[in-house]
Amino acid sequence: MKSKINDLYIKRGSDEDSFERICMNRASDLGARVVYNSKLVKFNWDKQNSVKNVIVEHNGKKSEIKPTFIIGADGVNSNVLKLSGLSDSEKIFGEFYGYGIYGKDFNLPADTTHVFFNRTIAPGGYLFTAKSKKNDCVLGIGIDPILAKENPKESFNSAISNKSISEVIENAVIKNNFIGLGRFGFLKKRAIGNILLVGDAGRFGDPFLCYGVRQAILSGYTATKVCKSYLDSTSQVEPCKEYELKTKSLIDENKLGLLFRKTYRKFTNDDIDIIFKILSEALNDGLDLDDFYKRENLLLIKHILHNMKGSTKICAKVLPNLVEYLLKIHHF
């Protein structure tokens, strides 16, 4: 299935042209003081539940910073989340492990990401591979540890032994590898006082695909807008309350994503093939996936009925999770 938008390639790491280095250089150029190799030690609070000063350790010395806002963008194992006290209400529903390689000269067309859903190759997850126009290449696997019998590296090695995958990297030059951890769950609040949590720190990652770049961008952008409105005196709403309100749609998406995650854990490869067959047929007939959850779509219903035998088996597996979702939606 082909995406309607261009694939986005983000170079990570310590190279001069990496996402991190470019962002830090731009921040410095705009007057920010960037402190590397630092560690948050403590938050000191005022009576209004805002942080009045932050104790930071840098090169063995402790210093004090008086913040207007603190944006927690420090990932899955967020120190800001822990120090804020917002982790006290956290519910973790699952984790997602990733392992992969970077390199060049992959046997792929450039500028398109290929995604493989296969319960044997990537239990509860998927394998992805892509090559940029500049010949930067990536191949990685994401797995649900509840279903996996091997650790991420072993799962990856098993996956690339598959003929269709091994051909992709047959003549490749491997430069580096990567490993990652995703954690999907729910926080009762993602903001308190002058602290706003974004991305994985705020548990915005999608529980279904266990991928968080989109949510990190949207939550980070929303946090920036909230802070700017406060500094410009254009908002009458308390910043933490405004942030919670403006990120509600992202949280609602996660509720549906959790249902998909629980359901996907029960699918066989045949089930996945039937679902893609139904969607592909409906897309060829003009289905607009952007409106998938917004209106009744007769094209989709037509192709579900056309594939009734396989669809019935899938629906029987989905039904228990759907009932649970409808009955327990308020636990969110």
C-alpha cells in the first residue's frame, strides 16, 4: 500500500548533519544556552505547584536554573516525568522492542518505505526497510515481547534469514546498528504547573504501531504554542490546562490504538492477508482511508461481505476486545 505523502527521513546521531546537531546549533544561534552531558537532579516547587528552580548536575558540579517552563522531551525513561510526580498515576499496557541496521547500497528503489507484517518474522510487530535518495539505508524490526520467543537481536537475525529480506541487504555496506524501546501506556495528566510532557515522555506513542514521531512532533508543537501564548499574554487559560485540552485528540487516538494492539496480537498471517486484501480492493474502487472513521463507507462494507468467510473468523477474534473497549472506555 502506497502512502499519499512523501516518506520522511531523519538522520539521527552525532554527525554534523544529524537532526540533533542541527536543532542544537539552531537553538544556540537563536540565543539558547545548550548544556550537554547534564543530568536533572531535583525540582524545587512553589506553593502553586510550579517548579521555581531546577538543580542540574554538569561535569560533577551542581547548578541552579530558574525556568519559566519545563518541556519534558526526554523519551521513554523520562527524568522529567519521574521528578514531576506525574508518573504516580501511570498505567503501562505494554512495550515494543526494536533492532536494526543502518548502511548503504540496499537492493531497494529509493524514497519509499517497505513495511512487512508477518507473525513469524516479526511477532506482533513489523519489519521496515528504506533507502533515501542519498543512499542512506535502514532495515529494522519491531516486535511485541508478549508474543516474541527471542530477544530483539535474535528476532532480527531470524528475520533477515528470510529470502525476501536477505536479498535487500545482499550486497549492502553495514555502517551501524540500533536498538530501541517503546512503552505505551496512559498518564492521568501530562502537565502540571509549568511542566509539559511531550512525545514518549508524555506517553503519546501510538499503541498499535508503537511509533511516536508524529505524536512527538504534534505534542511538541502544541507545547510550544501554549508557552508562546502565555508569554505573549494572549491566553486566559492556565498553560497546563490548555495543553491537556489541546492534546486530547492525540489521547483519543491512543484509546483506539490500544484496541488495535490487543486485537492484532490475536491475528494469524492469513488474517492479516485478508485485511490487506479487503482494504486493497476497496482502495482500488475509490475508498478514502482519510474518512475511514468519519462516515459509513459502503465500499468497505461491500468488500468485507465479498470476503465473508475470512472476515467472519476475524470478527470472532475481534469481538471480545471490541466489547471490552466499549465497556471499559471510561478507565481512560
